[in-house]
Amino acid sequence: MNKQQVSFRAVAIAAGVAAALTVSAGAASAQNHQVAFLASSSQNGYNQAIFEGIKNKAAELGNVDVEIFDGEFNATKQYAQVEDLTASQKFDALIIVPNDTVGIANAVADATAAGLKVATALFPIGPQLDTLEPQVPGLTATVAYNPAVGATAGAEGVVKFCEGKDPCNTVIIIGQKIYPFDNLRYQTYLDILGQHSNIKIVATVEGNYDPNQSLTGMQDVLQANAQVDAVLSNADQHVVGAEIAINDAGLDLEAMYLSGGGASQIAIEAIRSGKWDATVADYPVSMGYAALEQIVNALEDKPVTSAIDAATILPLPQLIDKATLDANPDFKGEWPG
């Protein structure tokens, strides 16, 4: 649940922090707030959209300098980045899209104990993924989703589609089951779909948020299953790959139910055209904007909202379908996908 181009310029920072990418919101000065954005992967389009929101807010404020660091989808690397940035004493605050929502908690606690303001975006940090209240001492703000809520909406969309169809052969495409947030989504899918005897889960693919990997996985599924009625995924990137495999197999795409996650521009266009059916609401640019807003509020001793449900930033339902888009013709999606 994210690969379009964003230009960055490389900078060097303290020893032990590698491959930093930097964007300054204005002329650097001693008075400016220094904020580091720790992307789960700076090459990932979803992370780039969050960073766009951070930069938008920084430009609006005019007194914030922001730098982005590439976590490379590597939990160990990101943990070390938090430690090194804390030790460098260069930054006033960190905004993190965590690769390991549980494992990184100790490093974040060290950062807050050292006086840094820290916000988490996309996912809560701590053992409980289903709560937005800060779980780490000193954590400034959580601007995130409860993964189970979106997964529930996606699965219920499949249940509605499958009414009267027996069997309703369904493929699940998840990021990676090893990720706690993806495992929660996956278990939510299984719990909800498993309550309906007509729904048969014929395969599960781990797409790793990559269209090519999802394409290969879906090709394997279609070789083993002549009939597929629904594809349920947590990420629009997965559905992009699945769509290609379905078309290559000569199947009737529009007769199938395709549901993704992320509300990307690709997904919104596909739903409007009738190729896809739904995507779980997601607003990464607004999320980044809100995260920096709360960080600066904390730095300037202003009131802080410590828990923000990112799914409610815009007034759209949890599951966006054609009817939703017909009622909201100006919504385009906040990131390319």
C-alpha cells in the first residue's frame, strides 16, 4: 500500500547516515526548524506523496527545512537512521513512515528522550496497530490508519459483489504477510470472507507493492485457476499488475471485481472507466501536511492533535467506488500510484 518521479539532491550528514536526500523549504537559517523525513523507501511513490505534503506545509510556513532519508524498505537500516539522526543533534524533529512498526519503537523512545519531536505517518508505532493514540513515550503525533478498518471495507465490498454467486472464486494480493500491518489486513480478509461459504479463496499472492511482482503472481494464479471472479488487494500497485495478467489471459476484466487500496490517480481513473470497482480511501499528501503541522505546533508550543485518523482527512467513505466518484467528480487522487 506506493513510483513516480521526484527530484532530490544528495547531501552528506553525520557519520553512519547514508544516502540522505534533501529538499529545503527555504533559505536555511539558525532559526529554521530542522525536520528529517524518514521514508520507508524514498523511491516509493506513496512515500514521495507524503513528502510532497510535508514540503507543501513547510513552504507555507516558511521557517522549516526538511530532508528525506531512504529507508529502502529495510527495518534495520531505518532503525539505525533514527539512532544516527538523534546522535547528530542536527534535527529538531523526525517524521517517520515505519518499516517495522514494533521494532522501531525503542529507537523512537531514545529520540524523544533526547528532546526530538517525533511523528509517525501511515502506521502507528508500537505493538498495537489498531490504535492511533501514541504508544511511545514522548511521541508527538500519529497521523495514520487502522489497517483493519480499510481491510474490512475492502473485504465487505467483495462480499457484496459475491452475493448470489457460488462459488465466488477470489484472489487475495497482499504486500508481504511478514509485515505486521499487512498480516493484520490479511487476517481481516480471511475473517470476513471466511464467514461466507460461497466465497472461495483460490490463491494468495504477495505483491510487495510492485506491479511486476503482482503481474507474475497473478499469471501463476490464472494458469492454475480457469475461473476467477474477484481480486481483493490492499494496494493499487498490485491491481495494476493483476489487470495486465487478466487482459493477457483474455478474460473479461469488467465482469470481474477488482478492489485495491490507496486511492491513487491510476485507481480513480480505472474506477471511473469501469475497469476496476473500488479502492480503499487514502490521502498521503494530506497526511504529510498534517504530520508536519503537528510537529511544528509542538516545536512552537502550540496545541497539538496527537492522534489523527488519516482516513477522515477528506470527507469520502472508507471504500471509494463508482458511486462515490460520481458524487465527487472533482476528486482525482493525491498520488499517481
